[in-house]
Amino acid sequence: MRIVHVITRLILGGAQENTLLTVEGLHHRFGDDVTLITGPAEGPEGDLFDRADRQGLKVELMPELVRPIRPATDLKAYRLLRRAFRRLRPEVVHTHSSKAGILARAAAWHERVPLVVHTIHGLPFGPSETPWRNRLYVGLERWAARRCHAIVSVCDAMTEQALAAGVGRPDQYETIFSGMEVEPFLHPPRPRDEVRRELGLPPEAVAFATVARLFERKGHDDLLDIAPRVLEANPRVRFVWIGSGLLREHLEARAEALGVRHAITFTGLVPPGRIPELLGACDVVLHPSYREGLARVLPQGLIVGRPAISYDVDGAREVVTPETGILVPFRDRQALAEAILALAGDEPRRRALGQEGRRRFSEQFRHEVMVDSIRSLYERRLGLLSPAAAPGDGRGGAAVR
């Protein structure tokens, strides 16, 4: 097939890793002619361009495809996307992220691309947004949903929330979990004790890992709000914050002012290949983000064998269950502190929860399963497979619900 994927930024992030793994799989395993169109990777998060180059993928950079709303620039990006689709003549255009999804779906629809698909990695509207932004984003997503044939959700919660907001029709949706390279999480490349020493974690420390950009709505300030009382109750607790971002100086200064800086390790930006060993060096995955589709770090940590604590937002409850971790009501910082202290003081429970998470999700989140499911979706929606050969036909359909 001739396929074009479009995403706003190829930064280090869950949606971007998902997209790149999909493009890699389609190119290397199916022999498809795949082009990835992306905007510039602005910001301190790092990018995935080197990996794409090493994999021999066709990537086209479109500087006009930017994340902020800029009407004149957005109109230019729309026109450039239409021109690119006329040149590339794809059978499938598959879009990712809200901004690229709105512009590229409209461009592909108007160029009469046979199949237009959009993946919802996380909705741009929700309880953490302002009312006027919610109205704007809901209106735009409803408009864009009428300009595509299929919508992939990375978890059932995304489908439920989108349909509740009037975005698209039920028959457009399929859930395909966001795949990853599972083996490094099953077998982290470096010994746990060695990595803990590098992180400055004492042997007796119970380390809670948070993998996220140091940015608003990721919950780092919520953790700082409760850190003094958590450490007073259990001085063995340590926080390991993996990632970088615009709020690092603010967070470090606030931690210093609160007297908890000694208990927080800021790793800074790390290559994706180090995430398995860092999660393996910690004891619990802690994810207090305000808005996610299904945060990849939750299944990643569970596959390593670490229990998870998360706010009960979006798709978190599809992997964080009473058997694998603790869900906390959104922004209930008292409950968040209690969950941290409960697992910090109960090593047998941590071990049991982590083992169950590893058993449940080691196969379900393999990127090969994701790519097979997406390729099957393309074939079925293009009519190359009969309806009887829908998910469950041996092409990885078990990941589609």
C-alpha cells in the first residue's frame, strides 16, 4: 500500500513512539510505501528523527505544521498537505494528534484519498481544560470526524468520551492498544542495583518513578504538594522524575523551598532505550497526569513488574486495577499520599501487584500486535478483506475491541 502518516511533532513522547513504530512495521514487515509527514520538533523534549533515519524511513518535515493555533500558518499547512497528497497519491492517510488530525483529515478528504484514518492518543478536551477551549476543540473534532472513515482509539475510554461529546459515529471506532518494544521491559538491559546507585538511591529507599515531560498538567506540582507529609510519614520514600521540560527550574526551586529536594531525583532528558532500566531500578510507577489517552508508562511499568499508582483519568483504569495497582480520584491529593504510603510500606503487596501486571500485559502491548491490527483495519476498510475476516483472523485482531 501507499500510506501517509501525519503528526504534528516527532518529539520523544508516547503518541510519537506509537506512530514511528507503526511506520516502521508497515515499511519493514509489510513492504508498504510509507511516508511520515511531521511538523518541527520544538521544545526541550528531544526528538525521534535520528531513529527514523536509522530505520530508513521516508520523513518529510513541514515547518508550517505547528502545534499552536495560528490561522494563517495553519491555512498554509493545509494547502501544503493537499499538495503532498496529490504528489504521493496514497491509498491511506493516517493522522495523529489533534492539530495534524484536523488539518490533514480535511486535506485528505478533499483530495479524495480512499481511506482516511485518525488515531486518538488523547483528547484535546476534558475536565482539566477551560470551558471555551472545550467548546472550540469539541466543535473542531466533530467537524474533522465527518472527514474520515475510521477512528482508532488507544483505549476504550477515548471512544466513550469522544462519542459522549458527539464526535463521530460508533461504527467509525476501533480500539487498538498503543504498542511498544516489550522485550527490554521484560529484561531490562542493566542490573537494578547498578542503576539505583547511579540514581543515588540508598538500598533502603522505596522509589516512585514518574515518566513525563516537566510540563503543566503532568501532576508534578501535585506531588510536591504532598511530598512533605509523605516523607514525614516514611522517610524512605524517594521520587524519580524521568524527563525534561519547561517547568524544571520551577519544580526544582519549589522542591528546595519545601525542603524535599533531597528526595527527588531529576534525571533530565533520557533516551527511550533507558526507560526500561530506570523503571526496573524503581519500585512503583507513579503517574498523576491530568489528561492522557492511555499513558504508555503504565503498561511499561507493569511489564517490568512494578505496580502502578495513577489518577483515575481516561484509559488508566483499563490497566490499573485492584490487581495491578491503585487508582486515585482525579486530583485527590490526600488519596494520592495514602496510596504512596500504602505501597511504600508493603513490599509483598508491591511484588504481587507487579507480577500480576506483568502476566496480564506482556503480550497485549507488543508493537507487532498493534501494527498487525492497524494493517488489518486498512485492508478491511478498503474492502480488500471480506467482513468475515475481521479481527480474530490471525492478523493480530485480538488487540482490536
